[in-house]
Amino acid sequence: MARLRERAERAQIARGMRRRRAAAAGPAPDPSFAKGTDTLLQIQHIVVLMMENHSYDNYLGMLGRGDGFPLDAGGNPEASNVAIDGTVVPATRRLRTDQVKGLPLQAWTASHTQFGQGICEGFVRSVEEWDPSLDRAVPMSYWTESDIPFYYGLARTFPLADRWFSSCLGPTFPNRRFLIAGTAHGLIDDLPFGMIDYPPNGTIFDMLTLHGISWANYHNVPTLRVDAKRLLGKFGLKLFREIGLLIPPLRKFVLGNMQFTADLYPLGALGALNHLRPIKQFFADASAGTLPSVSIVDPDFGEWSEESAQDIQIGEGFAAAVINAVMAGPGWPRTLLIWTYDEHGGYYDHVPPPPAEPPDEVKGHSLLTTANALRWILRRFGFWRRLEKIDTGPSTYDRYGFRVPAVIVSPFAKPNFVASRTYDHTSILKLIERKWNLPPLTRRDALAVDPLEALSLETQPAFLEPPVLPAPARPWMVP
């Protein structure tokens, strides 16, 4: 039965690509090999653990390794922003590990304000322009090793990437779309209404499936919610979301958080059956050495993803459990794990995001440009004004987003190494494409740099015996 489902899924993907007239954004890495050929035999498992909403400086600015905060003579960050009234708001350590609900801001408008034409001076202003009554100092807060000891140990042990940028100046959904398809395909916010579109070349999951390469997205969503969503179909789901705005009990569900990364482009029933697995299964697969070739491991986005207003130590405990499970499993000698974050969450970072290659010709758009009955619904129920405050700004994807923490974890990792080339989430696509000789999906991943400089693949692995990392501040109970 499983093989029949896999064949049906491959046929479905192939039909979709013919219908969209898909054309690769460039050649395969090595035209002398067939597409799907494994060219990095030392690595058999790629695991991506992407948490949420923290900048490099916010978490690792005080690490003392890589490009962290500039420090004064007393060892304190010199970073600051100037408020609208001229007050200087300095970077300040937050003395508790829970976060402020609703702050800081990472929407499209806020992120471009924070960039501030390249001087990173708009973090405080982004809060003031949203609501002057809120605490404008929140974006300038940061944590240290005493708050997140496992992360500091991880970043001191394995190669640290101190120039890993999110893929666009925007929130979670567009950035995770870049992770799986090399493009946001016009999405600039975290609203689900328009998310029934599909990029011409599909996603990296489509490419893996077409070439018989195993993959899974481990998640923490109840099975009933996963199945019910697919029974509606694409257009039924869109109608449900629009009608749901009118019904208060459904409104929170309609506007709710993401379920799992793979569904940021519609996955479909066959894809869900073949590739979605509960988080409990991840720990079983890691323990048995049966992880697929590519794994996306998602946190519970409402509880342990580290988004505000969650306690960051709970998310750290989850991430530690995932990473320790990989290192302790029999598949460790052939594994590469990347720990990173989807975007900066509105927290300050001192490195201006550089220009980036636009992935395609699709411009950013939102419900502000809608021309159907949804416009009336949005105005009638007060969402229009909110949209104007979160979705205005440039319509291009020609700049990276702010830096995020990133560490490359593998037995082949170089000790005491800091990777300072420019990476973004499409660097993960580039890695997968290089390993299995797959063509790029968009212009962005065609020009991306993979993180293999952090590994020594031709020598005895330095971390074949997994290192013992510091315990997280709050251990997470493996199910």
C-alpha cells in the first residue's frame, strides 16, 4: 500500500509540473551525473531544526565567538537605537526568560522599518509606530549563557555561522517558504488566506519525492486536524478561512499558527500520508537509526517554538532533546544537522542584511490588494487597519532578512570553526541539491552558498564520538 501511495504521489507531482510548465532555474550541480545521484556519500541524513523568532545578537551576541555585540571597556554591548523623541534606548539583558506578548514586531512593515536604510536604527521606532503605549525597549533585549546554556555550548562546540540571514525582511511564513521552495511566491505576512498558490518548480519535497529520496516532516499537530484540513481541498479551505472570519469561535482557528513547515505550500492528502509524522516518531527513528534522508523537525509552534510570549528555556529544552537524540543514535556518524531560526522575531541585530538575488518575478502582495468579498469582511471586522500597519512597504525580495543563530552539527564538523560566508535558508536547499545533484528551484537557491565549508569530509571525523553539551536550563520530556 505504501509503495502504491508513493507512485501515485510521484505521478501527481509530475502532472503538476507539466501543467505549470516548470523549468529549472539552472543546471544540476554536475551535469555528468543523473539527477538524484548521491554525490556526498559520507552524509546520509540531513536534519533541519528550525526554531522561531530570534536574532543572532538577541541570543548569541554575548557568546564571545563570531560577530556578536560590539562591547565597551566594561564588556557591555554598545548597541542602541534612538526613539522618536530622541531618547537613546540601549541593548539590555532581559532578566527573565519568558517574553512579552505581542512584542517585538517582525511583520513586513516593521522589519523594513527596523532595517532603516541599512543602519538598523528602526527597532525601537517600529514599536512606537505600531502602538506608542507599548514597551519600546523590548526589541533591544537579549539573553546570555546563564539563560540558554545548551545553545551556548552548542555554538562553542560545533561550527557557528555568524552570517546566516533569514531569507527576507518579513515574518515566519514567507521565510519558511524560502526554506522549502527558494521563494515566498508573493507572500509577505503570516495570514493563511492566499496560501493555495504553488511555485512553478514546486518545492524541494517535490524534487526529493520525484527522485525516490526519502523525507519526513515531524510535527506536533493532532492527526484529526491534519486530516480535516485536507478533506476541504484547496478552494474549500480558502472558503472556510474567509467565512471563518465572520464566526468568532472560528476566528482564532482561521488566523492561527502554522501547523507544520511542509504545508506552507499545499501538501495534499498523498503528501501528508506519505511524509507527515508525529514528533514521537522522530525520537523513535533517531534511536533506531532509521531517519529518512531529509528530516524537517518542527516544534510545537504554540508552546515550544520560542516565539513570544513563550518561555525560551522550554524551546531550548526541546531543541536539546532533538539534537541529543540525533547524536546518541546509530545514524550519527552519517548525519548533518542544522539548527537555526526562521526569522529575527523583531529583536535587534547590528549587522545590516545585504542585498539578495530576487528569486523570481513575483512581487509581494497581500489582502490589501484583494478585490473580492473578503475586502468587505476585512473592513467590517476591523482587520483592514491592521493589514495597513503590517503589510505596507516594498514589494520586492531583493534583500535578506536579519541574521539568525545557526550552527552546523555533524561528526564531520570542523572544531573551533566560524563560518562567515553569507548564508540564508536557501543554503539548505543548495546543500540538498548538491548532495543529490538536483537543479535549483529559483534564482535565489541557484546562487546560494551551501554550508559544507564547515565540514571536513575527507578526514577522520572530529566528533565521531559525540561531545557532551551543557544541559538545557529546562529539560524537555521526550514522549
